[in-house]
Amino acid sequence: MWLNKDNYKEYLKGITIVEVSGESCANCLTLMPILDNIVKQRNDCKLYHIEASDDTMQLINKFEVFSVPTILVMYDDNVFASCRGYQPEEILELWIDSKIDEIKKKYNM
């Protein structure tokens, strides 16, 4: 699911992973299937994407994203943690696991 300034509040509920990518970003394109695979193995979060463009710049600025790819771990529409750049699958999975565990502890889930 691709998010934009008009629909993001509808989808960013609970724990979500958001990948902010650029159209011509090779690392972004490589990262997408890795994130899909990681999130498909979980039942406690959903994955969304934001394509960096003029139309999404306001949303990207709201989430304080300055480069692509950026991965956001969010609770509702608040950024809990962010990671910039390409990360290997094993490292990324460990990072996502730890951040989701932190959210669950913080919000007694």
C-alpha cells in the first residue's frame, strides 16, 4: 500500500513499518522485497510505502525523512524509530524485532 498526504492517517494505526523510497533509487528497489518478506512473517505490524515526490514532500517532512531509503517503525502516526540506507536482511530483521518489542513494552501490549 502506498501512502500519501490524503490517506496516511487512515492506514497508520497500531504498529506499522513504513519504507520511504525514491523512484530511481536502486537501494530502495532492492529493499522493498526484503521488507515485504520480514513483515509477512509477522502478525503484529503492517508494511506501507511512501514514494518521495512533490506530492508526498509534506508527509515526508512531517516524518523528518531526509534521505531514501528510510525505514520508519511507527506506532499510530508517530515515528518510534528510523533507519536510513540499505541494510542486510538479517540486520534489518533484528532491528525491526527490537523496535517492535520496545513499542509493545512501552504501550503494555
